[in-house]
Amino acid sequence: MIFLARVVGHTVDRVIFKNEEGHGPAFWIATIVAEIVFGLLATIIVMHFSRQREFRADAGGAKLAGREHMINALERLRSAMPARCRTRWRPSHLGRRRGGPEEAVHDPPALEDRIAALKASPF
């Protein structure tokens, strides 16, 4: 990420601003902006794979112990959590509907989503 951000900064500095003497302010500004953008993209990718891994772990547990046992375990876990921890802030609280792109990368997935995925699974 840092290497690519510096490549972007170097390219902006040399090609767009035609700076041939060291690194000018365009290099540093472009590098900082590229690091922020690449960092956000990397975070989204990592969160997506983490979420998918969580669902696969639930499916594996359901194959080993049985789907109903896994659903019951998740429901017990949900009931054991304090009420303030069960309700987490979601963008849906701002009037957006649930299930949009922000929900797809939320890490970790809500217990309700995990239970629903297990109930919908074919095995």
C-alpha cells in the first residue's frame, strides 16, 4: 500500500507537475491521499474476507455438530450478551435500509445475520 502510494505520488509529481528536482509538494500530497484511499480499500477487502470466514466457520460448526445445535448455540450466545452490546450502531439508524454495501463489510456479522444464514443453508 505504501509502495503503491509512493508510485502514485512520484507519477503525479513527474508527469503532471513536471518536477525534475527531487520531490515537490505534489508528491507528498498525492502520496498522502493515495495512502488514505488505498488504506480504505484494503480495509474493505479485509473486512469482506473476515465476514465470509465467519459464515464459513458457522457452516463448518453446523456440519460437525448439526445445524440446530449451532443455531441454538448462537441464540444462547445472543441471549447471554448484554442488551447494549446486542444493538450496535448501523447506518440503517440514519434512515438507510439494512443490507446495503456498508452491511456487507461490517465486521463481525451480527448474530442475527449468522443465525439467518444457518437457517437458510441447505444442509
